Amino acid sequence: MTSVRIIKFWTEYKMRDGQMVGVDWAEYCAVGMAQRASTCDPINRLSRVMPEAAADNPAARMALDRWNAIKPAYEAWKAGQDLPVNGTPLAAWAGISQEQAEGLKMAGIRTVEELADATESVITRVPLPNMRALKDMAALFLKSSDKAKIADEMATMARENQALKDEQEEMRRIVLEMQEELRQKRGRRKAGSDEPQAEAV
């Protein structure tokens, strides 16, 4: 479950062995399902899944994906920060109006990615016209963003490769100059050793 929507975190305190012990809980749901169905689990249960167990077990894989989606928000909550938004915030997308963004947020959709991945059941519950068109626009926006990102990365790689080639060419030029200088020195030494020695008087 990658499209997890965090509703809230809280701590419940209980007496255990004469001491007050706090247990952290999370309430979460699938994106767009906040008004319909949510799940509450203690954090120690959510975080218990072992990565190695997820390799061959689909249920463990789902549990690990769910925890990986919840973990950053939980850590931010523990640090006293606002819950992070994973993806592109709706406010950063020029494809919708502020009113549309507010309507989507009320339905539990906070990012362009969540809109693009919204299921049919989620779309039918959002009180906005042309929701399918908005979903398609979100998907196109993400594809074009990916292309721009890839183009930027390729341009950066090309610049780095050219810089390496320039450095190699400079090193080659320096080595050739040093070799030529050594040849000249050897030539001068050899020429000096070939000169006839002055005869003793």
C-alpha cells in the first residue's frame, strides 16, 4: 500500500508494572477513503515487519510498504513537525484552481500523485465536476515533469562527461609536453657527449 493517507497520530498512556507507559498509535487509510474507512494500529505493530520476510511473502511486502509510507510522517510527528506531504503539493500545480485544490483536500487528496493514482471509487466521491479529466491532467503533468527531470539529468551528465574529456585532454597535452622536453634534454646531453675532447698539451 503506497498511497497511504495519514489521518492522525496520538499516544495512549497505560499503567504497566506501576509505571505510566505511552504507546503511539496511527490512524490511516487509503487515499480518498478518510470519510469511509480508516484503520488504527499501534506504531510498534506497524513497524514490526522485517524487510527480509517481505522478499517472498506478499502480505509482509504490503505491510512493509505500508510502514515505509507511514514512517516519515510518524518521525516528523515525533519531532514536532507538520506531517510531510509525499509528492507534488496541489498548490504547486498550475493545472487546477484554488477552489479545486480545496475540494480535493477535503476528499483527502493532497498531492498531484494522489490525484493521478485515485481509484474510480475515490473519483466518484469527490464533489467536483470533470474529475476524470483532472485525474488525466495530473497523470500528464507527472509524465511531463519526469521528462523534464530526465532531460535535466542527461544535460548534467553530458556536462560532466565533457568536463572529464577536457581534463583528460589537458593531461594528455601535459604528458606530451613533458615527453618532448625529456627528448630535448636527452638530445642535448647526447650532443654534448659526442663533442671531441680537447687534447692535453
